[in-house]
Amino acid sequence: MVQRKIIWSVEARLDLFDILDFYIKRNGSAVYSKKLNLRFQKSVQLISKNPFIGSQTDFDLVLTLINDEYQIVYEILDQFILIILIWDCRRNPEDKRIGTRLK
């Protein structure tokens, strides 16, 4: 199967940065953040090769792939895959941030 190009939304990049930065500050080291970033990159590569591997959401062609405590929410478009956001599953689901990004 042909690998699709991955595009990261600004929000998704900020989500990733915030997650990695949190663990750098909390642990006083970048070791865990580097491992976590590698897991995210492997998941995104898997999505690129197999776009329909994720679970369907309420939105057409918007899927989510669970990576440990995180969901990678992405949309399959004609020419590429858009990573919309990274959601920490431990967060309060009432946080309206996810709803505003997908509408």
C-alpha cells in the first residue's frame, strides 16, 4: 500500500509539544519524552501506511488511533492525512477543546 503524506495541524503540533514538554519538566530529563515522541512517530507512520487502522468517530473520515494514554485524531483527505490533535485520554472528556477543533 502506498504511504500517504502526513500533515500536522498547528493544534496537533502544540499538543505534542505540550505533552513532551510536560514530561521534560516533570522528570528533569528528556529521556522519557524522546521515547514517547518515538512512539507517536511510529503510530503516525502506521497511520500513513494504513489510514483506516483507527476507530471511526462521529465525523466522516475522521478516525482515532489509541497510543497508550493518548488518542491521535486524524482525517483522511484526498492527497494526505491531517493529524488534527493528540488527546490525553486521562483528561476530562467535558473539555470543549476537542469539539471545537472537529467542527
